[in-house]
Amino acid sequence: MKVLGIESSCDETGVAVYDTHIGGAAGLRAHAVYSQIALHAEYGGVVPELASRDHVRKLLPLIRQTLAEAGLGMGDIDGVAYTAGPGLVGALLVGAGVARSLAWALDVPAIGVHHMEGHLLAPLIEDDAPQPPFVALLVSGGHTQLVAVDAIGQYRLLGETLDDAAGEAFDKTAKMMGLPYPGGPQLAKLAESGTPGVFKFSRPMTDRPGLDFSFSGLKTQVLLAWKGSDQSAQTRADIARGFEDAVVDTLAIKCARALDAAGCGTLIVAGGVGANKRLRAKLTEMCERRGGRACFPRPALCTDNGAMIAYAGALRLVAGQHEDATIRAVPRWDM
Ligand code: KG4
Ligand code: ZN
């Protein structure tokens, strides 16, 4: 089955074709992402109305481009998957409306996918991917969750953030230190020239049992350190490094606990923060020390993309799941 995937939940228009007959990483015949970063940069965050309008402008050209790259015509598509939520409702409606209309015109099934399930399944696109059971760490701009994956579609929430998501903490901290939007990757880059240990921030909620997270206090600690410092370029880098180490250590401690709780050796990591180099190195080392393994999608499939939606939708469509022709857009939705 050749499934067209469409992602438009926030500020990235993503399109992909996943071919289940080929499978594995090669099954991803083509994928393209158009990022709206430049459009929102001057506002310091995503402006929902501008996001929707830009999805309208970019989606059809991106579908044409992706099909051409895959060497396919519109008529070769056997199914369409789209992000049905959670996300910005106007942005979701653009993807859902286009997906449903295409499916209707081509007389093929369409299916709405949960954005976080898309993220969760992205590591499985890669060759040598693990099969469940495993523990998944979902770390994006809107979510920080530890999930026990007993089987595809069978998810148990083990822990989640009580306030800011890890990506949100990166973004807010970066903004506070005057870094341009989007802050997460900028802060990570700055941290590369920082010295570890010069600024030591707490590892929130690791001093007590449990698998929940809290990152909002960390932001305040950084603000106080930043305000009380000389604010030189090196100090900024040292603070960035201190912050990144605190987030990475906290995530690693909780992941180890979650693996213990689930009696599992394999951890998969997904979502935008999964692109963070230090997090990838730390979790790889932690899992290997325990005799297990940590699996990540390539960085381009950590952040929002159409490939994860094509893949998640393909698994469901191949399993014979169908939906009626309703255009689904669900802004708030538990996985
Ligand atoms: O999954 P994603 O693309 O969108 C959501 O569904 O939220 O994640 C975006 C988040 C942003 O908060 C961004 O700052 C963060 O992922 N992010 C990073 C890095 N790359 C993206 N955070 C830390 N280090 C990175 N290298
Ligand atoms: Zn996402």
C-alpha cells in the first residue's frame, strides 16, 4: 500500500509517501517539510492564523513535489493519512480537509492520526527498528511523556510533565536569554561552547519516586542565574550548558526508572527534543550500560514531519481500519 501522509498541526507543513510493500527505511519513498519558522520569527512564537494560511499556500505544491520525488502520480496513492490532532485547530483543518478531499476524489480510504502516536512510531521507520514491548520517551514542544508500549496501538502512560514540556522549557529559557525563535535548537547550539558544571541547576523531581516531570522551576532558576551574571557571551554559553545538562540528566534518570518499572530493556525516543545531540548520547550510554538499547529516528524525523503520519496511518490502513468521511480536527486529544 502506498500511503500519502499529511502533517499540518502547527508550524510545519509535512508530506510523505510510505510504501508498505517495500517496508523499512526504504519504504519512505519521499518526504518533504516546509517550515514556517521565518514567518513566525518576528512574533517570537507561532501565530495560529498565519500558520493556517501558510498551510493552505504550501500544502498542494508540497504534495506535488513529494509525489514527483517518489516517482509516483496521484493515481498511484492507495490511502491518505493526516494529523487529526492535537494541535492548532485551523492548521489541522487545512490538512484534514485536503486529505479527505483527495481521498474522496481518488476513491481511496483516509485515516486521521494522533500527532503524538506519529512521533512515537517514527523510530520504527528506521532499519533495524525494535518491536514492542518497549518504553517510549516523547519529548516535543507540547508534550513530555513516558509511555509503555505493549503493542502498536496499546499504550500505557507511565509519567508526564506537570507543567512545561521539555521543548517548551528549552524555548522559553532561550527566549529569556535573548536567543532568536525557535529557541530550543539555538540554545543547544550555544551550549556546545559552554563549560559543564559552571552553572549547576537542579534535576527537578528526581529526589522522590515517580515518573512525572516538572520543568517550569528550572526556567526560573536560569532566569535568576542570568540576571545575576555578567551576561557575557561565555556566561551565556555556560548557562545554556548548565540548563541542557539539567534537562538531559532529568530525562535520563526518569527513563531508567521507567525501564525498570516496565521491566524493559529498550527505549525509543521521539519528538523534537529527540534531535538534541547530548540527549541522544546520554540515553544511548544509559541504555547500553544496562545491557539494553536506545533507538532514535534520524533528526529530521524527530521534529514534525509527514513521514511519521504516513507510517502511522499505513499501519492502521493495512490492518483494515477505516473511518467515515468526517473531516476530523481535534485540538485537544489524549493518545
Ligand atoms: O515535535 P516538534 O517538532 O513539535 C511539537 O510537536 O511540539 O518539537 C518541537 C520542539 C521545540 O520546542 C524545539 O525547541 C525542540 O523541539 N527542539 C529541540 C531541538 N530541536 C528541536 N530542543 C532541544 N535541542 C534540539 N536540538
Ligand atoms: Zn510534534
